[in-house]
Amino acid sequence: MNPFFRCRYWLRQVILVVIGAMAIAFLIAAAPIVAQDNLNRVTIFVDGRPLFEVAPAGSLTAQQRADYASDTLKQIIETAPPTIDVEIAGTDNLPVIKVNGNHLLSVTSNDT
């Protein structure tokens, strides 16, 4: 057998293995995204960058929590002094994010 054809055969096999590995990696990576969608999480953005995701908590939907946090952050950014104090405190066994002493968000176990 011609060495050129033997090389093509092995190259083809390597390419198929790489494509298969990439397909498996893509499917594995997509699984957490589907799981997150089932929790109805909503991403909070600051200046177009994702900051974190919130899930429903108590009587509030994820969208309501995200809207409140986004509006609060926008107001803080527009009116804040050059430095901003961010504090993480705890109440009712939940971490609470405070900005300049004002409550921003209580973090639940479903938030990311």
C-alpha cells in the first residue's frame, strides 16, 4: 500500500476521533445550561457584562429579583461617589449583598 494513502487513512481517523470528542464535550457542556433554564434563572448585567444569575425566591420571580437588583445597581452607578463599598452580611442564614450600606440582594442556594 502506498504510504500516502496510509497517512491519509490515519489522518482521517484522527479527524473523526477529534470531531467525536468535540461533539461529546459540547453535549456535556450544554447539560448545565439546560438545568439552569429549568430553574428559571435570570442574568443580571452591568454595563453589558453578566454579573450573576438569580432564581425565584419566596413570592418573587427571578425576573422581579433581577429587575430590582439591576435598577438598584444602575441607580448606584449613576449617583455613586468614586468608591463604592460592597459588603456581604448574613441574615436568616442567607448571605446578603449590600452596596454603600443599602440592601442589594439576598443570595439563595439557587443563585449563581
